[in-house]
Amino acid sequence: MRAASSFIIEPVGLSVETLPRPLNFAQLFGNTNPVELEIGFGKGTFLVEQSILRPEINFFGIEYANWFFRYASDRLRRRSPGNARTVRAEANFFIKEFIPDSSISVLHIYFPDPWPKARHHKRRLIQESFVPVMHRILRPGGRVQIVTDHQGYFEENIDPVIRTSGLKIVDYNRPGSASEGEFVGTNFERKYRREGRPFYAIAAMKPL
């Protein structure tokens, strides 16, 4: 188990067992810069590219799949300037137990698992029960950005939940690392574009 003092030396691949509840982001990153959270970072393309482009922002990623967690963490170790942290955990559990109130400036959710079978819809991340979670962790003026390739998930859950959440719908802010025609520029998006899939995006802001 790593001691707390090693967090800044080893910026990625954190173990849930070593982390305080709730997290102290200022201690974790060694500064008070804004924190952006990505849920389900896959191979880590967004975290890698954004941490390089915006060193004045701290990035924290949660991923449940062990292979993706290890792969992305290794990429960040080699390429990130030190402003990114990752953890392997189930998102709802980790957010409830570890993410402080009003601590996140932007919540990024790109291509979440759509759980397409009807009997599995209750496992979808974006549903009514997630609304108070967003309100709790976002700072006033903080944003949530969501992109999916799954029309059913977007129309059945994402769009209606966000529009009735009490958050203010705003223009989707395309990351600077996204190439022309891309919403995010993740590996999943590039794969799905080659397959000709359409994409659905929405963004909203917590009132000041």
C-alpha cells in the first residue's frame, strides 16, 4: 500500500484502499487548480491529450475495467505533465464515498455503457438517481458533458434526465484535442465514426 505522501510522486494508478474519504484534491494534486472528472476513461485518450493541453487544470478519471485502467494509467505516466490521477472503481460507489461536495468544475461522461437490453436499463449511469449526484459534486457554474452513440440511451435516459435535472442546458463545448468533426476524440468515437454511427451530445451547467 502506498503512503499518502506518494500521491504526488506517483500521479496515476491510485488504489482505493489508500485514499481518504472524502478526497482532498488540493493535497492529491499539490495545488488548488480546478478539477475535471471523467467517468469511464477507456484507453485514456481524453485524459492524456487534455492534461497536456491544459496543465492549469487537474484531471481525475474513474474506470472500472482493469485492462483499460492499467493501459491508460501507463500512458499518463509516460506522457502527462503530472496533472492527472486515475483510480479503478465502480463510478457510483466512488463518487458517493470519495468525491467532495462542490468540487468538480466539469464532469465528462463519454460513451457510457448503454446496457441495451431492457432488463439491464437499471444499470445505466445516467438516470434520475444520478441527478442529485451531479448537483452535489459540481461547483456552482460547473458543467456536465455527455456524448453517446446509442440513440435509445440518449432518448430514453440521457436527454430527458438532463433536461429535467434543474441544470441549465448550454452549448456542448468541444475539447480542443478533438479533431475536425469529432465531439471528443476518444478511441471509441474514432472507431464508431469509421463504422458510420451517429453521435448524440448534451451539456448542462449547475446554476451559480
